[in-house]
Amino acid sequence: MKPRWRFVAVVLIAAAALCLGSALIVAWHVHLVLQQTSAAINTEENFAADVRPVDLASSSRFDWLSAPAVFSAGALYQGKLYLCGPSGLYEYSAPGDLLHVYRVGQQLPIAPLVTLITGTLSDSRQPELLIATSGAGVLAFDGTHFRQIVALASGSRDHLDADANTITALLPLSSGRLLLGTAKRGLLVYDGKRIQYLHATLKDLYITALAGTESDLWAGTLNHGLYHREGGETTQIDEAGGLPDLHINAIALRDGVAYAATPVGVAEIAQSRVQRVLAKGVFAQAVYREERSLTIGSIDQGIITLPLAATSQSLRPIGGARIAAESADPNELSSPILQILPSGDTLYAVAQDGLYQRDAESAGWHKALSPSQSMLTDRNISALAVDANGRLWIGYFDRGLDIVSPALDHATHVENSHIYCVNRIVPDAARHIINVATANGLAVFDSDGRERAVMSRSDGLIAEHVTDVALYRGGMAIATPAGLTFMDSTGAHSLYAFHGLVNNHVYSLGTRGDRLLAGTLGGLSILDTDTVTRNLTTATSALHHNWITAVVPVEKGWFVGTYGAGVEHLAADSHFETTEATISGVEINPNAMLVTRDHVLAGTLGDGLLVYNRKTSRWRTIATGLPSLNVTAFAASGGTLYIGTDNGLVKIPEERLDE
């Protein structure tokens, strides 16, 4: 070969090799991109599932004070009746005897139980009682042991995905898969190995109810109506399609017809179309279709039974529907009906205050089961205090207050038009009175626990709604959403933004001598002898969040609770400093802080109890053993700490707090 042609051949071979190498590099990059994209899609569409045993041995340091049980759902399993509620799972025998209580925070994870159903999953060899929780995934119970099924956060082996584990509805499928309705993630499915979205059309919805099968699925939502998935297609039914309301509370199916319970009636749906609306105007929360009638559980009208017309009878248009022979049988039910479930010829209706039953032989309903008696009136606690006589005062979010004897063996309940929503309880030992801040004024009780007066705007308050009260300079400082009112020997006088207060909406007060700190919606005001001397906000100081919910004096400074940045420290020179409890996103509940000799306690909205050890100057979080992670109030007496939550009350010797 001539040198010239040899040179051309070498060049061509080199060029081909270069092109091949470039192609291989491009292909490798494409492969990497596709692999990364596939991984990203897989991560986005799937959650790693963790199945862990639940240790039923209680290790809680806290002692429960008896609070009323509240039921939300029921199921029959292994010949026993199970009822669940925010505080736990209640096991009853067939005759109605309470056999066992599995308490949230003791034997079970700290998350309210929402609903339950029976089913056999692909990773189990037998039917189980499946329990949805609000924050701890699904609990599966075989009659002896619990296991917990949770979705892990992306890229984590330990942390849960909060949204994927806030379960609102369950539906086990014949294939062994379990559908999980959630409040934010929409409809998920657990197949025994992983948790993933069921379908893109059902993502990011608030699922409220599930019914049907894998091939004929119905899903109700909070504000997007009803979804019907059949033959691989998803159909949405909303108000334009005849639904009386977009909020679906329950779904019942029979003979190809669906019944969707809404706050304004029950929609009857056939062939994916609303045919008529039954029980118009009734707030329907539960529904069950029998052969010739429809049973509806309502929020305020008890149980309603509607005889249904024969299928051969023509149905009038939606706008002119009129249901004949409609009859209501409230039966003086005392709480909303949440679920209706059958057992042979018997129907059960689950209410917050118990279980109702209708037998085939009886024409009406009767109460078959009531919760055990409790000392306390309610579970949702908003304020605590111990008076000079050793009595524990418990304020409720919407049930007035209980005055509990020093022996904690009985309580006196007070509830009226003024004593209803309690925000703060402050005993005044010098005057032998107890001040109770409520949404309807400041109530004053004597040392015997008798209501003596209620102070309102006519008595000089700047507003009726009292959020906090503090003993200050021989009188009282009273916080309201409209500013501050001072009560002393000279009478009442008020102060608000016009006088220099950083914001009119005052949530909390803290005092030391003549100094008063007012925590508001817009920052912190420092007052000396009733005069604003300084305002601190995120714009004028190192404060991380303007919404101040609690203020307590500690050493020479103050701890300041915020609604969004945890607890910050205000030094003696009025400069803010971060602490171990200054955490972005952590919300301190209004006035949920307490200083004792050895500790400072702070209650959070959903992150448990924050505890500061005054000897070691360290903060720690307690998130186990409590009835709820929403800690709302504190009181201390004789070395015992009382801790209120939205799910009950516990006590603990202070010395055990650091264990």
C-alpha cells in the first residue's frame, strides 16, 4: 500500500475509533441519566416499608389519671368486639365485658387510633385486625401480638414519612394488598414489601373513605368529591355531577349501587352518575345499605332508617327528588354516630360515647356498651393549676373545668355559658381566690371552688376573651386579643398598640417584680411599671419568630416559647440567644411552660415534651410514654408534675423526669 493511502487508512480508523469512543461515552452518560431518573421516579413513587414488632410491655414513667374513653370505629375479630379511639384499643367479649385496654403511649405507639378493619395481608398467614393511626402507620394485631407497618422517609432507615403514616382509611384487598388512605399523600398501597402510590389520579388527596375491590374501587375525599376507579380508568364525581357536597364521610356498596354520605345528605350513585339524594340536609357520617332500606348515622340526629323504593320504580331527577316514608329515629343518642357495621342479623352503630345495637327481633336501637366510668370530664386539656388546698384544677378546651380533690379520687365539674373554653388558671393565695381565664371573660372562684364573679368588658376589660392572667404589682395583668388590661386598687386601665404595645393580640404574660413581658402575635413587649419600654421582634432583635406563646422567668433571664421556633432565651440585657430547644418548625402551645426548682417544661404542638435541666443547663425531648405528642399544660405540687395533653392527663414525680 502506498504511503498516502496508508496514511488515509490510519486517519479513517482513528476517526472511527474516536466516533465509537464518543458514542460509548454518550451511551454511558445516557445510561447514567436514565438510571438516575428511574431511581428518582422510583423514590418519588415508592416508600421503603418497615415492619416492626410492638413491645406490649409498658415502660412509661407516667401515671394516667382516669379520663373518658372516646370511640371512633369498631370491628369484630376472633369472636370479640374491638373499639378504637384516640386513647387506645378496647377489647370486649361478646357479652360486652371489657377484657383489655391497649393504651396509646403505653403499649402502643403515640398516635391516635383512627379506624380499624379485618383482613389478610400478603405478608401474614392469617386474618388480622388492621388499625389505622394518625402518625404511626398501620398496626396489625393477630389477637396476641401487634406489628407496626410504617413508611420511611426518602433516604432514611429510621425516620418516618409523617404524611404517608397519617392514615385516614383502610381497605384490604383479596390479593393481600392493603390500600391506605392518607390525609396528604392520597391513596397508597402496601404489598407486603413496599408502600407506593396506587395511581397518579389519586395522589395528593385527603382520602376519607374507601370501599369496593381492586377492580371496582371507590374513594371518598375531604373536598374533592368521590373517585371511582374501574377498568383502569378513574372517574371523579363532584357537585357538577350531582353530589350534594364535596366532603365524603362514608361509602356503602350493594348490587352495583354506591351510597356516599356527605354533610348534607346521602348520594345514591349508579353507573357513575348520581341518581338522587337521600335524607337531604342530614349531616351523614355513616351509611349502611340493607336489602330494602338504608341506615344512616348522623352527627346530630341519631340514626335514620330510610325504606328504599323498589328498583323498578322510576327515580325522579335530582332537583325534584322526594323520598317518601322517610323516618328518623334519633333515640336520644348523645353523641355523633361514626360507623355502622353488621354482624349477622345485628347492626352495630359506633358513637363517641359507646356502641348501639339493633337486633332482627327488635324494631329500635338500644345502647349495648358504654365506656368505663372516669373521674375526668374530657380528654382535651388546656390549663392546669394546683390551689392552696392541694386541689387540682383542670381546664378543658371546650368542656369547662374539673376541680379534683387532693386525693385525686373525685372531681367537681363546672361548665356554663362563661366557664366553657378555659385558657389559663391562676390561683391567688393572698386573696384566697382562683382566677380562670376563659373565652368569655375572667371568672373568679373562691377558696371553696364556688364561682363568685365573671369580669367582662362591662367591668373594664378591653375584650371578653382572656388568653392569660398574671399577678402583677398587687393586682392583675390580663391578656386579651385586643391588648392588656391592668386591675389594681385604682380600678381598670388598658394598654394596646396605640400606647406602644408591639401587637394587640397578647397570648402570654411573664412577670418578675415590676417587669412584665407580654408575648404577642407580633413579637415581645417589655413593660416596666405598666409602661412599654422596649419591643423585640425579628426585625429589631435576634428573635427567630414573632409569634410568642409562652414566657417564664429563669435565673436572671427568661425563656420565651414561640409558635414556630421552639424556645429561645432572653438574657438579662434583653438580647435573644438560641438554645438547644430553638428548633425551626417546633410550636410551643399557648402558656404551656412551667418553671420548677430543678426543671423548665415546655409543651409542643406535636413534638412531645421539652425538658430543661437547670443543674446541667441542657434541654432534652421526651416523646415516649405520654398519651399524646401534643402537650398543652402543666402544674406542680409537692414534687409531683401534672402534664396535660389533648388526649388526657398524666402525672410523674419530678425526680423521675431525668431517668
